[in-house]
Amino acid sequence: MKSLPYSRFWLLASVLSVAILVTLVFVLSNSSDLGLDLLWNLIIPLAPIIFFLAPSLWVNVCPLAIVQSIPRRIRISKNIDLSYDQVGILQFFSWVLLYLLVPARIFLFNHNAEIVLWIIPVLALMAFSSGVLFSGFGGWCSGLCPIRPVEMLYGQFSLESSRPEACRPCKLCQKSCSRLYGVDHLNKVKNQEPFKNQIYSFPGFVLGYFLSDQADGIGFIYLKCFGMALLSWIVIYLVFRRKRSIEISAVLVFLVYYGFTIKNVAKTWALSSTASSLIYASFLITLGIGIWRALQSEGLQRKPSA
């Protein structure tokens, strides 16, 4: 099988992404507090807005996606195609990992650079192994990765028409891949239906995370996160009764996440109140424009052809 050539632009983007990861590892190794601040209060807060605006861009520059694509590029991948059911199982466990790992930030990852330094190569090995075994992004990026659910949730509003560079010769490595649909908002929403219960619970889960503290203790942190998740599921299920519940859940998560995160970022980097207000405003405007454009595209999709 012929290896997939890199365009010059995406080669540069990939090199830059890996360079940022290497730099982060270096900073974490030599100045743990600064490294953790860069990771949790600069790099990670940018991810949801990238998912929202251009999820294909994220896939192109995500270091783990780059690592997973290496075996195919150097022609050592076995290119095993996962079945529809196998991919569904992996995607279910991606939600499980997300719900286990996010609260662990509070008592472990947010404060322990050594653990983060161990996690990075473990995740890279998992991504590389998936690339050796499976075709396309099967196994890790389109299956087990705990970032994937969030990428799909926010990416439903994106009108980005291009696929990720590595997905252009599509091998259908995951079921109901949203990257096949580009501006097709309706199909992106439909593809998330199998995980609607997790999605309904997600706004409360994220709120529970931000309302928790290291002093709460591990058990109470998880209890608070899952308790708020259950409350979120009940409210969204009963109030909206599946009428745009997936889209509403995504909007609520976006508002909760950035409502707390921008405050933490401003505190970490000593931003002025004016700068914080401008950041809040820019994110709200971005959210509003994204929703409006997605609904516009949906209206065009529903409009019968002449």
C-alpha cells in the first residue's frame, strides 16, 4: 500500500505540534508549576474552541493523531478494519475514560507533573499501537481516545468542509464518522444519538468538576461529579424531551466550561478584568455565530429541492 504523502502545510503543522509537545515535556521536567499552568491553563482551554470551529484542524495537529498516523505513513500498519460493533464498544469506553479521568485532574493531574510526564508516553504508545494494528484512525483517535466524545459534541456546529489531511483517502475506520459529513449538521447530530444519555449528563458532570476541590477527597469528588451528571440528565431529558437535547447539551457544556475556565486562566496569568471580559465576549460571540451558521445550514438541508 502506497504511503500517504504529507502536504507541506500539514507537514509543517505536524512538526510544530510535536515541537510544542516536546517543549511542554521539557518545561514539565524542569519547572513543574509552569508546565502544569501551560498545559491546563493555556493549551487545554484552546481545545474546545478548536473542536467547535475546526475539528479537522485539531485532528491534523493533535500529537497523538500524528503518532497514530506514523505506521501507515511508513507502511508498517496491518490495516485491520474494525467492525461497526467493535468501534461502538471502543467509543463507549472512550466516554468511560473521559468520566474517570476528568475528576482525576482535581486530585492528581492538575498538581502532579510527574504523573503527567508518565501519562504522555503511555498515551503515545497506545496511539502508535493502534496505528500499527488498525486502518485509518481506528482503535484510538476514532475509538478509545477520551477526547473524541468532546470533539464530536462541539464539532457538530462546525461548518468546516474539508476532512483531516490523513482522512482524505477515507477508509471508513469508524462508524458514523462525522468527518464524512462536513457541513451536514443534521447527520452530525444523528451520529451522536447512541451516546445521548452520556451527552445529557455531561453539562452537570463538568459543573460538578468545577464545583469540586482537592480538599473534598477522591470519593466525594466523584460523587459530586456523577451526582451533578445525573441531575443534568434528568433536567435535559424531562425538560427538552429530546427536542434538540444534544445540541442544547453541547451549548450548556460550552458555557459552563468557559465560564469557569476563563476565570482560572485570568487568575493564572494575572489578566486584567478588561482582558477577561473581552475573552468572555469573544467566546460568546463565537458560540452565537457557530450556532446560527449550523442552524442556517440545517435549514438549507431541510429545504426541498426545486
